[in-house]
Amino acid sequence: MKKFFTLVLALAMAASLAACGGSAPAASGSGAAAGSSASSAGGGVPSGVEDGVLTVAMECGYAPYNWSQPDDSNDAVPIRDTNEYANGYDVMMAKKLCEANGWKLEIVRLEWESLVPAVQSGAVDAVIAGQSMTAERAEQVDFAGPYLYASIICLTKADSAFASAKGISDLAGGTCTSQQGTIWYETCLPQIEGADIRTAAESAPAMLMALETGAVDFVCTDMPTAQGAMVAYPDFTLLDFSGSGDDFTVSDEDVNIGISVMKGNTALKDAMNSVLSGMTADDFNDLMAQAVAVQPIGA
């Protein structure tokens, strides 16, 4: 429901490339809607939901967080300007936020690298797309959440020489990759001594395909992504090194998954946190289990 989306996003992308993500936020949304619990105050940053619509960006291709499908089965939501529908954990969580705050939900499909610029510019109200709440991202956007806690694991083929790995030291010498712009690629893979780190994949599906086709020996990702991948690729084996003493070293910001909003959009952030604060890790995991259960095999 945000007008001039394409133009605004193009300007945001240009600014992001020129300033490494430091583009200045622009206001979004106008008007007022009954039942909306978030509104701007004191001339600050508008909440974006004054029109009663929460516009959320995601890849719609990152199962089980989010995916696209041809119909509205399992309560999927239409993807704006397409004939497709979005579903997954992120969509389910967005629906909970909207139901609690009296908003309508609108889903916009964007590439991973376009998500932060879109919320910075106000082209969308929020990004709910499995983003880690890193300090670097927090310089560009504000975060609501966490709305999930995701441990870091690896995936390999069941017949791989690395399938019996008991810790990251057992992965030495293997070829590997992960998704670009993630802590999996930038923080975790470099911790594997002697690993042959290949070019980052553009998306989570591309990362998984690199493993499936044998382009790499293993990939690094988070537990929810791995659980979804095991549905689509039954020949994968999950390597969870937690508690082994030979695991990835990560901080809370690496495994806390949050919802990004425009810098200074306190009204929207607080409205979301009022819902998320009432949910537990078990609630998050139960909802993720629901998403994995209805994930299409090819997603």
C-alpha cells in the first residue's frame, strides 16, 4: 500500500551502494486507521501503519522462514504484484503481530540484499526474514524481538566423508559455502581451520543446491533452515556440534533473529515487542515446527 515503491526502492539501493548501507531514512505511510495501535508522535518517524496495513518484506524463498506457493493453502498470504502466495514462519509471525495490533498484512518479495535498503527508505514497514540482530545491522535499522533463537549447524551429504564429523575441527580441508551477507559465511566458516571457503551463495536455495550438486562438501546455516532443507533434500545429514566443546563461537546477536524497522520507528518497534515479549522460546519453536510441517517439498 506504499505508493511509488519501485522508485523509492531504487533510490534506496543507489544510496546504499554509494554509502555502504548508510542511506538516510525517509518517512513512510500516511493517513490514519482505526484499530492501529502504533502511531507516530511528536513529529518523529511515522510508524508506517497509520494506514492500517503492515507492509513486510521477505525473500519468499528461504524455507522454512518463508517461501512462495501457487495458492492460499495453509493460510498463505498473497505476495504483492504477483499471482503467488507467501507462507512460512515469518508469515505466520507477521500474521500474529497483525492480529494483535489490528493491522492488515501485505507481503512484498525482495532479494536478500534489498531488504535493509527497503526498510531504511520506508518502502516497506518491516523486514521479517530470518535476519540476525547483528551490531552491524543495528547501525542501519532498529530491531524488534528476538522472534526466534537459531543455533548454528552444518549440513553435508549422508555419504560424505564429513558425515561423521563430531566438531568443526573435523571439517578441516573441506570445501564449503553459505549465503552471502550472513554470519554463517562471514563469522562461522572462517572458524574452521583449513576450510576451503568458496564464493558465497546469493540465496539460501542456491546454498543448498551447491551442496546437493556436489559443488561443496558442506554448508553452514542455522537450525531452522537445516530442518527445512532436510524435507526437500532427504540425502542431507545435519551436523550439530552444540555441547561438543568444538563448536562455532557465536554471540547472542548471531543467533537472535529479529524484525527490522526504520531507525527511530519506536512506535512500530514497541507495538511488535508488546506481542513478542509475551512469547517464549518454546512458543517460537512450536510455530517453527508448524512451518516445517506445511513446507512444500520443493520450497
